[in-house]
Amino acid sequence: MGHHILIADDETEIRELLRLYLEKDGYTVWEAGDGMEALALLKREKIDLAILDIMMPSPDGYRILQNIRRDSNIPVILLSAKSSDSDKILGLDLGADDYITKPFVPLEAVARVHSALRRFYEFGGGKEAGPEDRILKTKTLKLDLKSCLLYCNEEKIALTSVEFRIMKLFMENPGKVFTKQQLFEQGWEESYMLSDNNVMVCISKLRAKMDRDGKEYIRTIRGLGYRLEDEET
């Protein structure tokens, strides 16, 4: 597969366990035992996905995630013994793509790595896209399928992999209402869980990035779901 994975966790056993399973699948794995070491590796190496322990010392996983999101949208999976909805929502709100609760099944963690990488790195598809299919446009929005960037009135907006997939669905179907289940399965490529708050958090983040001058692009349709409201060009 060739991708480079960073595992940042102060528990040696967890790093070694994940390394064992990930290297079996052909990944190159870099390990960090604390936040400073993780930041140094992120600066020095080309990391394709990061697995970050939230409670890791100096700085913690949340701060490293914020550092990554300042100039990169690589997939980030948070790892933590904290299992409350508020902890998960905070991590997703900061830009994480997934959240794994300790203790975990190693094969499930590896499957989530596969899924996050597939969502992020296969956006362009297996073929070279032509000019006509690289861009999706509505009246004031433009989604570049090759660079995975959104433009709102020509202002560039960086998206996480999940946000990109959801915006792609919206912009391919402007005005159509999508349920939480449809959006979750598009964004995360997993079966929907009724108690899951990920869609609500993702929509909130997209609104914060997109809404300008009082205009709300993603409308909540009570009892049904969400739709994109922006006339097609």
C-alpha cells in the first residue's frame, strides 16, 4: 500500500500492537511516545495518516490535531480511553476523521485506517479526470474534485475527507434532501448508528466554514434531514 502512518501514544504496548498489524498490511509506521516527538515526525516525514492518543503528554492529541489542521487535511484518527459523546464531538469538531475508544480490537483499528485512507486518497479516482469532471459548481460554490478544495465566492475553504465526501454528494444533487443515514454512509462509508452525532457535528463545521453574509447554504429540513440551497449555474 505504501502509505506512511504516524502512531503517537505514550503507551508502548499500544504502539507496538498497532505497528505489528499495520506493517502486516504493507504500511510504513512511525512511532512517537509524546507530543513533541509526534510534531517533529510530522515536520520531518511525509505522513499520510496520523493516529493520535488524546491524553498523550506535551502536547496532547487535541493540540497536535489543531497543529495538523492549520496546514494539512490528512486523515487523523483519535485514540482515547475517553468514551463520552462530548469527547468524541470535541475531537470531530477540531477536525478528526475518526475516533477509536480504548480498549479496541486491532483489526477494527486497521480497518478504520484502510477506510480513512481510501476516503481521502481515492477522491480523484483511478483515472485522470478531465476538465469537465474535475469541478462541481452551483451559483456561488465550486468544489474541485482533484484538489479536494471548496470555493465559496472564490474564497478557498479546506475540507477534511469526510466533509469533502458530504459536500460532493450535496453539490451533485443541489436541492435534494438527504437523511442523516445517507450523509453518514456517504461521509464515513460505514453503517449508520442511530445514536451517532457525527453528521450533526460535520454539518455544523461545514456551516461555520461556508456561511457568509447571513446566507445558510445547508438547510435543516425538520424531521427529514439536510439539503444544499444554492442555485445551479
